[in-house]
Amino acid sequence: MPVYSLNVFDLDHISTSATGFDDNGGYHFALGVDTVTIAPDATSQAVSVLDTADSSFDDDASTGQTLAGDYTIGGGFFPTGTIIESEYHLLVEDSLGNSYTLQVVTLNEDAFTAYGFVVQGAMPPWNEPLTVVAAYDYGQGVNAYATSTPACFEARTRILTDRGEVEAARLRPGDSLVQALGGVAAVGLVIASRVTPTDRSGLAPVRISAGALGEGRPARDLTVSRQHRIYLPQAGVLVPAHALLDLAGVAVVEGLDHVDYVHLVTARHTVILAEMLPCETFWPGQVAMSGLTAEALDSVRAIMGRAPVPAAPLVNAGYYRRVVAKAPVARELLAPG
């Protein structure tokens, strides 16, 4: 029987200007007025769910969704077999008008007690009031189990080192990565993971075909996660791969049984050459950090410190499309070769 994974945040990692989250449909939120705020130190846990009905995380007990293990969620202990549901979900917006989806989690067929939440798609900013613009009490078949995917390389991606190109999965701590802007950076930590994409999961990788961003950029097809940032040298910014999907030669890779991803952690966030295309190393953002084990979190913080600085401005997809892609220098950069 299919078992899926959810990244569930405990409810004490989010606050609201409304009366709380204990409602079976989110009807108590004043749309356009009430806000929710995710705590700056929020972390999630991976929860395995057995679903005998479909591949979406739904409302209503009839959907056959039960915990595939014992878990403590939102301060309550729930044994294997407990029914878990997406009681309702909220559409929220940040100060720039970007939209995000939060699913409120209930357990044990108690529709009026929320224990946690799940983020669907892009991770919203933390420690910022997010305005609730819609609340949905959907039933079935709306949202896939998978949530936000961190930025990482497909395991076979060739990374330029001081000893030539090496597949990401074969790199080890101490290896020297050639930086796109000069010098080298030592690998501090390699984190590998395997994910199972579904049709609506957002975990399917993006393939940037050879030459899609100009001659030799990349030199060969490059496969990365949706959130992995690509460096645009003329604009001097880092943009997520999925922001480039409107370009010829850039597409989501469908139909994969699984994807092996690799994080490359360096002491400083930097730009390296993956298939000879400038790309970022691991950035300890909200999505990436929320999916790590406690041991990996400690290792990343020991390597990068608690106040890392991005190698270049981190531009989201909305800003890229509104501003960067419309600039003359960007149009020249991204014109077909």
C-alpha cells in the first residue's frame, strides 16, 4: 500500500491575528484582514502517511489516510493507524503579493482541533505577517502529499572541481569546488536524499537543456530541483530554476519513479559551475532547513554559522518575471542562441 511523506509543522510554530486555527473550515478568518505569521525558528518533521484511496492529502476520514508510525504532533501523541486529515487550507499573501498555500492538519477525526500545518508549493517568508485572502474547505483530490522541495542538484550532475568535473554524489568533504567568480570553495558537507515525485508534488526536477541560456550554458543538460538557483551574471542575481520555465529548452522532467538529490554545503554560500552553468551551493533557507534532521541542522550551522550571507541577491520567481526578465540586459542574456 502506498506510503507518502508530509513535512508537518507543529501549530506552535505559527500565530494568527484571528481567534486561532481550531475550526473545521477556516470560516472564522476575516479575509483580507486577518494574518498568520510563521515563527522564525520553525522546523517541521517528516510524517509518513498510509493512503489507501489516492495520492492527495485530503479532508474527511473516508479518504483512508492514517499515520504509518507513532508521532508526536502539536504536543499530542498519535499511534500508528490514527486518521490524519487536511481539515482546510488557507491562501495567504506576503507584502509583495506573492501567494502561498497552508493546509491545517487535524487528527483522530477531531475536526475542531488543529495540531499542525503543511506548506504546499513555495515556502512563504517567515516572521512576516501573511494576509489570509481565502479559506477553502475542500474534500478530496486537491493537493498532493509532497510539499516544498529544497534546492539541490540531481546526483549525477557534474560539478567543476580543482581536479576536473565530478558527479555531485561522488563529492566528499574537503573537495575543492571551482567558484564561478574565481577561487575555490571547500565542500563542508554532502547531504543526499531521494524523493518520489507525483503529478502535483512539485518535487519533479527541472531540466535546463544544453545551451538553453546561451552558448555552453549549460555545456550539457543540467537537472536540478525546482528551487535550485541559477546565477545570471549580467543581472547579478540568483533565480530559482522554475522561474525559467517559460524559456525554450527549460522544462519539468515528468514520469520519474524517484529523484536522487544532493546538497553541497560550503562555509560561505557561493556560485559554482554545474555542467558549466553558474549555480548556487546550499543556502540555509527556510525550505531547506525545515527538511533536515537535527544532526544535519547542527552540522550546517557549524559550517556556515548562524548569520550566512548570500553570494548574490536571491530573487523569487515573481520578481524575476516582473523585473529581471523584462530588463534589456536580461532579454539579451536569455535570447535563443
